[in-house]
Amino acid sequence: MPLSLAVAPWGLLAGSMAIEANLSAWEGQGLSAIVFAGAAQLVAIGMLKGGANLFSILLTTLLLTSQHLLYGLTMRPVLSGQPLRWRLGLGFLLTDEFFALTSRYDRQTFNRWYALGVGLTFYVAWNLFTLAGILLGRNIPHLDRLGLDFSIVATFVALIAPLVRNLPTVVCVAVSLLCSVLFSYWHWETALVASGLLGMGAGFACQKLTGGRS
Amino acid sequence: MTWLLIFAMGLVVFLNRYAFLEPRLPLRLSSNARQFLGFAVPGMLTAICGPIIFLPGHELDLSLTNPYLLGSLVAIGLVLLTRSVLLSMLASMLIFFVLRSWLT
């Protein structure tokens, strides 16, 4: 339950950013209801505002949410034996927070109703905070000049910094940062995806060269 | 166009989540693929932050009085000290807004 409060700033942001980027209230809410992925939603809104095309937004979404592949892989022993509708339902609700709370159970101790409860709690909280953000974004003028875009930076920086513990990650972050500023300065449409992939590639190459494990 | 994007994104995210829950899918990710994906969070998130920090309003700002840069440094310091993502995020946002009204 307290963890669902942690999604509050994100939800508010997702709602108000959608309005800021000239999406309609329904489109903003639709993003939260259908996509249900914080980082991907904020980035898509940001890219939409920056005039990125459909393909580059989808590719970024794919890359940004690729950690879910790893979650799925980890939950596979527990969930792949469940009936189809449970797999579909819990699959849709498989978020970072859901994974954090349910991945410690094995096949014996896993309770699908508990998992459903956790997932739905996050889903409802996320959509309520999005709605609040949409209402705020509509009623407070010039919300876009408040520098709300910094809250993305603040969140991501706070998430990245503790990960930077070894040389490959340092290389990955450095290459990605340099390329993203450079490519954006050159007005490349695929600046973010290209620099993200280059950073990932550089980190991976460095890891291979130094023979370290992840 | 926006709705097409929303549904397409929903589909992409859902397929990512569901892919390995499907019992008929026999494969496992190779160790290389998994290591590469392991860099997705730092690599992609950094790429998103870079232009917001150094190109506010689409103009290059490499000065040390750039509030986005100072705010980010504060966030890095706080999260390394406190290990609390939420606290660092809120505190650095507060400092960012103070700095911004000060420096501009």
C-alpha cells in the first residue's frame, strides 16, 4: 500500500505532462489506462512534444520497457503454469513495483489473488493520480513554464546514480550522455534511441573486454 | 494519430511483459542478450536526461549556473547519501525551483 504512494508524483506528472503536450484529457488518461508504464509514458509524451515520429517513439518504448522481459523471465516458473486469463491479466499488471512485491514467492507460496490485488492497487492508484494531474494541468495556467520537465531528470537521475557502481556502467552512462546531447544538438530525430543504444553497446563491450560479470 | 500511438504503445509494452509468461515459448535469452539488456536502464534513462539538462529550451547551456545541471548534481549526491529515490527526487526538485528563480 505505501508503495502505491510512491507512484504519486509520477502519476501527477504523467497527467499534467499530457495536457502540457496538448493531448486531450481522454488521451492522457488513455495512456495510463492502456499503456500503464510510467517511464515509457513520460518519454513518449516528451518525444511527442519534441515532434518525434511514431516509429521512434515505439522503438524507444520497446527499449525502455525491455526490463519487463527480464521480469517475465523471472516470473515464468510461477506464472507460465497459470490458466490463460491469469497469465494475460497478471502479465498486463507486471510493473516494476509489482515485480518487487511478488517475485520473492516460488511455485508453492505464490498466491495469484494476492498478486492480482497488488497489481490492481497499483493500477488504480496510477490512474487516479493521472486524473489528478490532468485536472491540475488544466486548471493551473502556465504549468509548462514551471520547469516540470526537471522532475523527469530528478527521478531518472535518482534511479540511475545508485546503478553506477562499475566501469561498464560508467562507460554506458558517459557515452549515452555525450551522444544524447550531441545528437539532440544536431537535431537528429532518433537522437535518444541512437544514443541509448550506443551507450548500452559501449557498456556491454566494456563488460566483455574487462571480463566482468553483470 | 495519438490514439494509434497509445494503442501501439500499449501493445508493445504488453508483449514485453507477456512474452516470457507464454509456456509455448521455448527459448531463453542468451547470456549476451541479457547482459546487453542490463544496460537498458542506465543507457536509455541517461539519453533522455542529457538533452533536458544541457539543452533547456533547445539551446546549449554548458555553464555551471545551469539550474538543471545543479539540480541533477544535488539529486545524485542525495540519492548516494540517503539511498531514497523519492526523497532525493522531491528535495532536488525543490532546490531546482529555488535555483531557477534565483539564477534567471
